Amino acid sequence: MTPGINAADADSTVKPAVAHGSLGVLMLGALGVVYGDIGTSPLYTLKTALEWAGGATPEVAIGMLSLIVWTLLITTSIKYVAVVMRADNDGEGGILALMSLLGIKHGERAVVIGVGILGAALLYGDGAITPAISVLSALEGLKTPIPAIAPYIVVMSALVLLGLFALQSQGTDRIGKLFGPIMTVWFVTIGLLGLGGISAHPGVLVALDPRYGFSYLFGHGLTGFLVLGAVFLCATGAEALYADMGHFGPRPIRFAWYGLVLPTLLLNYAGQTAVVVAGAAGDNPFFSLCPEVLRIALVGLATVATIIASQSIISGAFSMTRQAIQLGLCPRLRVLQTSAAGYGQIYIAFVNWTLMALTLALTLGFQSSDRLAAAFGIAVSLTMFLTSVLLFLAMREIWRWSLPIAIATAGIFALVDLSFVSANMMKVLQGGWFPLIVAAVVFFLMSTWWRGRHELLRALERDTLPLKSFIAQVHDKMRVRGTAVYMTSRTDVVPVPLLHNLKHNKVLHERIILLRVLTENIPRVRSERRIEVGDLADNFHSITVLYGFMEQPNIPKALDDCRTKNLVFAMMETSFFVGRVSIVPARRSRFGLFRRQAFDFMHRNALPATEFFRIPPNRVIELGGQVEM
């Protein structure tokens, strides 16, 4: 049985296992994990914006810089770093954590659950694009110093990406320690390059005045509006600041942003604009900032930085998938822990190879970062808008803000988000369809699984009876030695496998345990709250094991911990009974045929509950049954 979802009470919270250490160490780690995506956006943002604007005149360049500056300030600095990161679910962030924070349980708040699922689905769509556009844009920097290499850029990018995904199963524990220092070198380098450009043309700093951005936006008709889709590329990594908050805590992420990342990004964008104003931008103003003799070295550093950015996206997809599994939004998948030191160091093969296939298809299909830019940003901008919607609910329900203040604050964020969404939607035919199709497929599958699980549980509960009356009926039944553990979603009704065992084998075990695993709406559960034991009479017992949505269940360990509750298990005398359900179509069903078939396929191919819960396979007895849906 898959984990249930249970609302956590106010006193059940526990701070997550974020990294411990000095602020400087945590900031260094955050630079390597959190800021890879937004930190490599200078490789393609201004270049793409100028191309979409139709010209690189000084007026246009200043307007683009102003829009980029204020996008970083409003969307990233104010919305995400200052406000959204306050909406942490006991330290964890991301749209699924925010969804869970708002108190979902079972079928309640379907709209909130739907918004969370859609936001997560959209991030998967853009997650495949980030590695492709980042690596392509970095290696394209070789075209100027080594023109003959141009025909091989796509193949080189594909090989780099193939190697990156192939190494995922080894974990990033060792190389991850280098991410922070490398990204620090990257940010210092791009900041110094930008400073060099500004020193030649300090006049570009007038772009700090937002009127230059508004002047371009409203003075160039449809082109001024459409170019927002390219400007938005500078903020595509903002969602990662929130999603990765649990690894380091909000304070190091904020200090790293305001202390290093934001200043160096602004310097670099201003330096690129200075190069454009000077008429020396070349193919890409980012690489034009660098002296020719150091160009190849910069390309090498950029390639490493984009690999780190890609690694962050891939690791984020793994973490989000685990959250989805624990929240009952995704079938059970095999999750491998690749490091004993870091809980976030996990590997999910299905997610890895699916992302690899999509990323390589994008790289080989679009062939250049320019073309990929048209596909980039739609999904992230939509996710940011959905985050604003959930943020409004958090303002009202959790922070208890007054309605006018909540509407004004969330409304401004939503208005900015919608402007970027609208501009990005104009790119659908040029490639933006790709992340939308991926997101639509993921949304369909996740919503089907969520709804199907509840339909299945409802169907199973129709075939059982109250536990109290059952215990009374079997009081005089002969019992055999040993302990029988039945996985169940409820402890007030008889598990279907128990009924089947009694019906076919005509016996009951001496001690019967009804084991329920619940996933609470918090990232992690304190050890003292992990286990709840109940005596149901006549040697029937209930055990409820609580996990947070960032934790991996381990039933043998949980049963061993029951010693503290005066319930001792000898594993060699304990048998686990689980149901193997086959789904058959009902004559009348609220589930459409195609959706039921999709749920049936996912149900049949989900990781067995025994493996997911780490139950010894030689102690498991499966009992089959059929359920109409």
C-alpha cells in the first residue's frame, strides 16, 4: 500500500537536516548547488534579447539592460529571496513543499493540489531544456577563437551531456565539494569581466533607472512586449533558490545572493551592454568581454559552470520526484541513496534516463542555443505565476496578512509573472510547445495517479468490515505461532489481505499487526514522533509509522524501534502480508477508459511496496485480488 497523506499538527514540526557549518561554508555550498542555473544565464540572455529586439543600437541595449536589472531585482531579489523563501515548510522549499504547507490531505483542497501538480509538471518540462541550452551556449564560445570547430559544437554538447547523465548513478558527493569553489571563481570572473566593460563605458549605468526599461517596453510596440520573453531568461533559476532552500537554509542563500551573485550578475550584464554600445559585441557580448588570449580558458570555465548548473537541475528533479512519491502524486520508483553523508544525494534511474533522452533530443533537434531560447522560459514563468497564487493563500492562511496587503503584494508579483507568461506564450510555435507538452503529459500522469489512488482505496474499503466486530468474531479462532504484519491505509477496518488469508488458509497468527505508513505535510518527523502503537485487544496491535515527505521509509528499522513502545519483533518469526491488486473495469465508472488504463499501467509497474519500504523479500507473502474501478 502506498503511503497516505496526513495533515501535521502545529506541534509536530521538526527542522530539516540542512547542512551544518559556518555561514561562509554554507554560502560556498549554496553557490555550487543553488545558483548554477541563474549564474550561467549571462551566457545567452542579453544576446537573445538583442536578437529578438531586431538590432543592437545603444538605445536598445540600455533598454534591455534596464529590463534585466529590474527583473532580477523584482522577481528574484524581492519576490523569491525576500518573500517567497519565508514560506518554508520547516525549512524545505519548492512548489510541492508550498502545496503541502497549505494543509492538503486525502481529497481535500483539490484545487491547491492541482496547482502544485501543474507547477511541478512544468518544472520537469523546463528541466530538460536547461542542460541543453547551458552547455550549447558555453561551447558556442569556441566559434570565434576556433572557427573550424563550429560544425562539431552540437556533437560535443551531446557528448558532454551524455557523460553527465551517465555519471549520475555514482552520486555527486565527491565532485559536489568542488562545485562551490568553481562557481565562486565563475562569479568573480564574470564580475571582473563586467567591471572591465563598464570602466570603458560607465554611461551604461543609467540603466539602473527603470524609466529606460519602461521607455523601451512601451515605445517599441509588439516587439517591446515580445522581448520580455528573452529578458525573462535572466531569472529562470529563481525557482531553484526556493526549491533548494532545505539543503542550506535561507540565511546562507540570501547572503550569497546579495553578497556575491546579484552584484556580479549586474556587473556582467552592464559590461556586456557596454561592449554592445561600443559596437564590439561580436556573436555574443558575453565572450566579447574577454580578451582574445583568454577566450578558450573562459569557454572551459563556462562549460564546467554549465555542467554544474545542469547537475543542479538533475538533482532537483530527483528531489522533487521523491517529494511527489511521498505525497502520493507519483508511483513508487526505486530511489537510491548515493551518499551516507547527504540525505539529498539520491539517484532515480527512471527520471535520469528520461531527462537524458529529452535533453539529447532537444540538443540534436534545435542545434543551437538561439533556437532553444524560444523554448526556454514558458514553463518556469508559469510555475512562478502558480507560486504567486499559492503564496497568496500562504499570506492569508499562515502569515495572517490582511486581505488588502495580501492582494497588493501577491497581485504585483502575479502581474509581473503574467507579463512574462504572456510574452513567453508568443514563443509556442517556435519551440515553446516542447516544455508545455512534457508538462501536460506529466500533469496527466500525476493527477491520474493521485485520483486513481483514492479511487482504489475507496474501492478496497468497500470490500472490508469494521475491525472491532472482526476481532470479536475471531476471538475463539485457532491461532498459529508467529507475527503477521498487514500493510494497511486504515487501522479501523480489516485489511483485505487479512480477510483473504483467513478465507483461504483458515488460520490467524498469534500476534497480528496492522501497519500503517503515513507521510505528513512536513519534510521530516522527529524520531520520538516516528512511531505510534495501539493495543486493539486480543493480541491485535496497530502501528502507525510517520515520515516526512523528504524521508525514505524503512519498515524493519521502524519495527526495531518499537522496542521503546514495549513491542518486540523477531524478524525470523514475522511475516509480512501485502495485497497484489488487479484492476478490472467497472460497468459504471467516474474514471475515463484511457485514464483508467494509464493508472492500471502505472500501478502494475510501480516499485513493489515491499521493496519501497525495505521489507526483507523472504518474509513477504503476497495475496492477490481484483478491484473494480
